[in-house]
Amino acid sequence: MLGISIRASAEEIRKAFRSLALRWHPDRNPSEPDAADRFREILNAYETLIDPGMRGRYDRARGYEKRKRSGSGRSFQTDEDGGSSFNDVFHEFFGISHRRVRERRGTDLRFDLQLPKTVVAEGTFEEITYSRMVFCRDCVGKGRKKPVRTCDRCHGLGEVEDPYTVRVWIPPGSKDGTRLCVQGGGDCLCPGIPPGDLVILLHIVEGQ
């Protein structure tokens, strides 16, 4: 989504986000109907990768090699009221607070779905299976059980990988690049906070 390597530094992530956010911010693209969705996807990618903890979980869930920790590069630390210093990015680029752009909820996920043009022409239901991250219900996301024992289920992470299946209606005549949203189909990393959404990106191909 950000067009960067899985080894990208915090500064490279920040630079990529700045370029794409300026390109796709809805206020700068009033004539492009998909600008808001693109901007939200870019924001979700940035939030996931700029936070060291979230980036580590993202990498582990997708089978990437564990990164070596080092003191180089910049990181963005959480502040006292639960936000993060990349609020400064929004203030610098757009003159607004990140808290006004995004409500507190889980992370959105993207699923690329390839379908033949002949199938899409009449509309169809598709069953999609994917993995999302959810808070561990055994320890309620804390990573430990009372008094101090590490949770056996999540091994102290506070989160587990959850295989998830949804049945989605593909409207007839859908075009290549169409985005469909499944509300609540994204990651749910904290009790009491709504899960993110699943954004399905359609790729229409020739053939049966």
C-alpha cells in the first residue's frame, strides 16, 4: 500500500506516507470519489508500520522474518492521552489533528479478490476466508493471567490469529478496482473497541 520494502526504516515510512497522504487526502481531491477510501487505506498502513509493536505483530502474522532491533531510525512514541506523535504529521501536512480524522477502532484489512468478467456481469456471492488478529479472550488482551502467569493461548502477545470467513455479494456489473466494505471484518485488538473493516478490492479478468 505504501510502496516500501518490508525492511523500510521509520523515516522511509514517514516519507512514503507524506507523499501518498498529500496525493489522496479527500480535501485535495473533491472530484475523485475513491479518494477517501484510498486515504483511509494509506492511513491504516502507516499506523500499522510506524508503531514498533504493531509492526512486529503484522510481520509475524504474515511470516516475515523477525527484524533485529537497533537504535537507528526514528520511532513514534505513544503520548499520555493515548494518541501518538504522528499527530504531528497531520498537523504539519493538513493543519488538523489525527484524532479528528480517525475514531478509535480496530485496524482495517484489505483483501484482493480476482473474478472473471463473465461471473461479475450477473452478480455473484463469494465466500472469502482470511486471517485477522483479535484480542485473546483467555487473558482479555493483557497477555497474562492472574497473578503473573503468561497466557498459554497467546503466549503473552495479548492477540491471536483468527481464521475468518465472510460471504459477500458482488453487485452485477462491478468494475475493475471496485472496493467493497465489510463492516467489522477487520482486526479487533482491544476489548470494548469496535473492530476495523474488511476492504475488498476487485480485480476483474477475462475468461470463464
